[in-house]
Amino acid sequence: MNIKSLLLGSAAALAVVSGAQAADAIVAAEPEPVEYVRVCDAYGTGYFYIPGTETCLKIEGYIRFQVDVGPDQVNGGASGNQGGTSDWDAFTRGQVQFTAKSDTEYGPLTGVIVLQHNGDNASDQNAILDSAYIDIAGFRAGLFYSWWDDGLSGETDDIGSPVTLHNSLRYQYESGDFYAGISVDELEDSPYYNGEVPNNEGVAVGIGGKAGAFTYQVTAGYDFDNEAAAVRAMGTVAIGPGTLGLAAVYASDPGAYYNAAEWAIAAEYAIQATDKLKITPGAQWYGNYGTNVVNLAGFGPNGSDADFGNDDAWKVGLTVDYQITDNFYAKASVQYLDGDNIDDVTTGYFRLQRAF
């Protein structure tokens, strides 16, 4: 075999091998398109589309550190209890809220879940469902705070229910700066008296709105088991460097919607000293202060006989809010309470809170 034949044969063999490899070559598949998170601006800032859906989601919350000061503090912030031997108690709270919204033929469909965890120390902690409800076309159903949870901006006023988080069914009409609504509330963990048991219900109504620099709210409720009605009026108006707030409340008997006194009036003036500093002095007067109610409220199986009595009381306080930087706040509050046939008491707290 001559060299020419050898070269021709080698070239033919290489061509055959090359053809086979070309036929069997593996072609890499193109990557599938990735669906990045899209901003949803239909419901305000902070919402984004859940990938693969047309539902908008917003995640927000806060981290709070607080030191409560007052007589006989124990787990004051985490569980709201007293009866210890210390005059101060520190606690930390973490809260996160998920809000989901989507368009329907009935208007926006909203779902809210609020999870809260309170820690008095490493071993004494409690996690709660702070709210969870469905909202559509003005109807709301689930676990949420009632209108009786509202109050003035400071910390002095005592014009709300002792328990304001209920399983409820509510309808609220809204038009511009006006709203009106009615709710049916399960008052299962609210105060009960006179031999009643914790299986209670109530009806509350609320109207409110804004007119220029003036805001107003009227709230009423009837507690069926305790046969107690309560009504409250509240308003604010911008005057000078701050906002004046006034409120009045009346209760026919101790009940779930109000049990601090037969009647009370409260006032405050929230001074916006700077863009970051707000100073709010406040005062309240209690007529027929509920000494028997406050001390003997039947949260256990033996609901006590309760009445408001004939004693009066008064309260003054000061609250200072300061924005350290964006989403980081400090608050300090001190309150003084005195009245007929009760010992005067001074309480307060200092709080740091980071919101997101």
C-alpha cells in the first residue's frame, strides 16, 4: 500500500467518524423564561403580584421593645398581668401582617392575617393570631378589632372596651370621607358579671368621617348577657401647632363594650413640635368610677355582682413620640390616676419600635 492510498483511506475514515458525531451531537435546551416578581400598584405601595397569579400581596410588620413601669408588674407587656413584686417589666414583640387583594366582579377581595409573638423572657412567651379576616363589598368576617378599639392619639384616654378583638360579622358602607356600619360580635372573652358565663354576644354600630380639619366618630354597642348599653362620641380638630381631641362615653351598666365608669370625658392636645417630635398631654374624668368593676370583674366561672358605685376619679398623663429615623420610632408615656376610695397610682412605659 503506497502513501497516497494510506492518506486517502485515513481521510475517508475520519469523514465517517465526523459524520456520526455530527448526527449524534447534543443541543443544549434554551432556559425557560423566569417570571420575576412584579410590582402591583393598584392598591397602594408595598404590594406585589404573587408569581403565577393576579393576586397582590403586601407584607409588613414591626419589632417592639418596651419597658413598663408601675406597681406590681409581672409579664406586663407579654400577657397584661399584674400581681408581681417588681415595679418594672421588659418585653419584646414581633408582629407580621399579610394582606392579599385581588379584583372580582364584587370589588376587591381582601384577606388579612396578623401574627404576633410576645416574649417576656426566653421561656415565658406567647404567640397569638392577632387578626384574620375576609373583606369584600363592605362585608367583613373573621377575627378583627372593633370600632371600640379606636381612641385618641395619646395614651391617657380610657374610652374603649377592655377586650376589642372579636370573631365578628360586619357590614360597613363607605363613601368618600364618610362611613357607617353595623357588626355582630361574639363576646366570648369579654368581662361578664352577675353570674353570667363566657358565652356572650353583642351588636355594635359605628359612624364616622372627616370634614376638612375635623374628624368625628360615634360608636355604640349593646351587650346582651350583661344587658348593658354603651355609646361614645369622639372628635379631633387641627388647631395651631397641634390637634385637639375630645371624647365622651356613657355606659348604662358594666358590660363588654365599656366598664371603666358610668360616664367619662377625655381631652388631649397633640402638639407637633417638629417633623419628628410630637408631645401629647391628656386628661380624663370618670363619673361613678367602676371600682367594683375593675377589681371584681368576673373573667372566671364565677361572674361577680358588679356596679359602678358612686366614686369619681381623674387621670392626667403625657406621651412623647419621636421618629429617630425612617421606620424607627421611640415613645415614652407616663400616667397618673387618682380617685375616691382608691390609692393613687403612677404608670408608664418606654418603647422602641422598628416598622417595615
